Amino acid sequence: MSSKNKGTEDFKKNALNRFTLGEYKVSSKANRVGMLVEGPSVKAYYEDMPAHQSVQRGTIQVKRDGTPIILLNDHYTLGSYPQLGTIASYHLTKLGQKTSRY
């Protein structure tokens, strides 16, 4: 996981560690745009956030409720949630095959 994305400074170090060490399952709310994952929530600072940031396939964003979202093939070009990092493209193929059973 790369954390070079603008926005990682919006997370405390313990929130990043919690995400990295946490176990997540694919939620039933997954489609070609993105995949919500269920597991430990991750809190971010929302003050002074840019209105929109560039995103790419594999970007991990965090909703206000702490739910991580992984952007997939048909993602939008700009995102308004803080970004934890990006999943390497060679892992996304396998991730895209996961269903809510995992």
C-alpha cells in the first residue's frame, strides 16, 4: 500500500496502524465504482480538507463514519473523502473478484 496520496496527513498514526493491521471483509455494497469494506472504522480529520482531490483506481478513501472505500474500475475522477493510500494495481484484480462472502 502506498501512502503518497494527498490526504494521508488527515489521519493520526494510530488510525493508519489500525487500518493496516485490521481485518476487513467485502460488504454487500460493492460494484464497479467502488467497494465498501467492513471492519474497524478509521477516523480522519475533516477540517481544512480540500473540496476535491484527484483519485485513481485502487485509492482507499474513508467516509465520515469511518468506513473505508476502495475505488475500482469505473471510479469517478475526483473524490471528497480523505485518502489512506492506494492499493497496487496488481492486487486489484484479485480484490475485484471478492464477494461479500469474504
